[in-house]
Amino acid sequence: MNPGYRLVGDKTYPQIAADYQHGFDVLRALPCDIFLGAHGGYFGLMEKHTRWKAGDRDAFIDPQGYKAYVADREQAFQAELRRQEAGSR
């Protein structure tokens, strides 16, 4: 979660938390062999590129890395949602 996102009590977007959760549901259901992201750190670009340059033509095939990244981000989302829910009481 990026800092500043209101997941609870946002009158302009009351379903934001449900939409986030739906996004994670979709991401978990997608098949993914080659995991790329907006930032190289998301998917280990430097390490994979080094392996690829050394001849490992499967270096970027990483379905488990994709699943782990999505699970990590979903856990961070859930933690932030719980924190905001507790603060709104």
C-alpha cells in the first residue's frame, strides 16, 4: 500500500477496499510464467539478467516469484486495512 491511501471511510470511493481485494483475487488467478514489474526490484531484475547473460535462457521464468510477490502485497494490504479499520472505531 502506498502511504496516504484511505481504505476505510472514504466517502468519494467507499468500495476501495473491496476493489483492492478483487484485484488481488484476479492476480492470484492469473497464470504467470514470466514475472515482470514496473520496478526491477519487484522481480529480481538484476539477478535474473545476470543469469540470462550467462546463458540461462529460462532466467526470467518465475511463476513462484510472481505468486510470492502477489501474496506479499496482499498481506501488506490486509495489514493496512486492519490498521485503518481499528483506527476508525
